Amino acid sequence: MTMSSSAPPNARYLPVLKVLYFLYFAAIGSFYSFLFIYYNQIGLNGKQMGAIISIGPLIGLFAAPFWGWLSDRLNLTRPLFLFSAGGGMLLVFCLGSTRSFAVILLINILMAIITSPMNTLLDSTALVLLGDRRDLYGQYRLWGSVGYIATSFIFGQIVQRFGMQWIFTGYIGFIALFLLVSFRLPIQRPKVSSTLNKGILQLLTQRSWAMFAASIMVMSIGFYAILNFLGVYMVKIGGSEGLVGIVGSLGAIVEIPFLFTASGWIRRFGSRNMLIVGYLGYFARLVTYAVMPSPYWAVPAVLTNGISYGFYQTSSVAYIGEITPPQWKATSMGLYNATISLGGLIGGVLNGWLLDAVGGGKMFAINAGLLLLAVVLILLAGSKAGRPIARIIPVDNN
């Protein structure tokens, strides 16, 4: 499908989008990069961590599409950002005040319900603002990588010197700023009259959407293995929290050139083909983690993150923009995040059990095999995504 080469229709709002991506992923880098190391330090085992990982995606499986649909139907972008960010800050404060597994599990359930709109609405906002220039998504998303780079490195040093409690302070601070800046995005979204179930069925009855969703779900099992357990495994085989932070920062650094140049690659080779390249990048990373005898092997392995995450993220969002009607943008991003949640749910149980039963190396090897399955599934989607049904509506000043 040919993409327009014109400027995005709502370019005046795009600088705000850059700031929001920076702040959101700065919060992620300062908090989630170290959260499961914190859980390990307070005595949680692999099965308990697996349960925590699984509960969140289970809730997100239903919450993300619901919040996206609600935003599309009632134009609730601003109130949902307020609800999600404010609730998230309160829950993270509570999480840092307990060591009870039951309480931690409950807080994670509530966080899955309350914080799921942020990422869904941020990406759907990007699709609306970019219009036919969705191939430029990576040039705005890269500011999230910049935020993640800064905080994962800085907080890696902070927690090594001053303790893990600082990750809670970091998250609350960055999300507070995110909330303030979000009020600079007064987007008028299209209102839809269909029910949530009808909207999801309308998407999933397309072969391209169904195969795409299946591939994302399978890929996410391996993605969550890296996200949640690489740091734990590195520490188990002799690495430090500081090394974990360096690996996280380096992974985000190598994303930047790929995010910036992804537009050209997508326009030349197509979003689906570049998505396959991203999957193969994840396969290479997982194979390396499976065989590494030293935590320092994670440093060269993470250099492939530019190919894996950079092309996966930009190509998947571009592909969604190609196969989704404009009135379902937030709903489609909610469904996309729900498939990721489903993969996280399966991966949380599977990978937590594998970590205890066979060790981190074999866990990563099994996930490498799953990435090859994801490649097969996206190949079944066909070479063309289809055409958008209508143009993106403009943004107003309400």
C-alpha cells in the first residue's frame, strides 16, 4: 500500500507527543527495569513473580480494549489520562510500602485495570495526529527511548548506591509530569455507536488482523521473558543491578537510529516485512541469552534491540494503521495491547515455571522457538494489509 509523503495533518501538536513519550518511558525505565529485582530481593520466588506477571496481563486483556473503545465512543482521552496517571501514582506509592505477596498481587491487579489506558491512548493519539503519515511513528516514539535510556541508566546507579525504594519515587515523579503535559493534547476523536464486541469482531474477522494478533500474542511470550526475567537471570549468574541498568540503557540507545529511519524502511519494504525482521531480531537475542555463560554477554546481545524492538514497534503500529478504520483507532490499539497482555499472561505462568524448573538458559531457548512460530503466523497474514476505510478526522481545540 502506498503511503502519503505529505506532512502530518496535525503537526502543531506533535512536539507535545514527543514530550509525552519521553515522560512515559522515563517512568517505565526508572521503575519496571528494576521492579522484579526488587521482588526477588524481598523474597518472592519465580512462581510468585510469575503469578504477578500473569495477573496484570489477564486484567489488561479486557481492560485495554474497553478503555480504547470508551475513548472512541465518548471522547474521553483527557479524563482517562487523569484517571490512569493519578491512580497509577497512588498504587505505586502503596506498592513501595508493603512486602506482603497478597497485597502486592492485589496492587498489581488494580494497576492493570487503572494504568492500561495510558499506553493505548498514547499510541492511538499518535495514529490520529500522524494521519496518513503513520510511517513517521518511529520518529516520535524514539523520544520514549531517550527517556528510557536516561532513567534506566541513572536509576541503575541510584538503586545500587541508595536502595530500591528510589524506583517508586522516580515513577511517581515522571508520571506526575506526564499527567500535566497530557492536557496539551485536546484531541476530538470520532464517536462510534457500535458496541465493544462488534468493534472487536469487525477487526478480528479480517484475516490480516486475526493473523497479526496471533503473531503478536506468541511474540509477546518471548518479549515478556526478556522484559521480566533477563535482569533476574543476569543477577543470578553474577551480574549487578548496575549492569542491568547499563544493558537497559544500551538497548534503548540502539533503538534510536532504527526508530528514526524506520519510515524509509517501511515505505520501501512494507510494514509486514519489517515486522518479520523485528521478530527475527528477537529470535537472535533469545538464542544468545539461552547460551550465555556470563551476564556480560547480555551487553553485545542487546545491540540487536534496534532491529528487534525498533522495527517491531514501528511496523506493528504502521500495520494497524493500514488495516483499521479511523473510527476504531483507540479500540484497535486496545485490542493490540490486549493481545500483548494475553501473551504476557501465558508467558508469566510459563516463564515463571520454567525459570524455577529448568533455569533461565532453557527458558530463553524455548522462547526463541516461539519467535519462529510468530514469523510463520505473520506470513499467513498475506503480503498486503488492505486499505483504510476513511480519512483521519482533524484535531480541534476543545
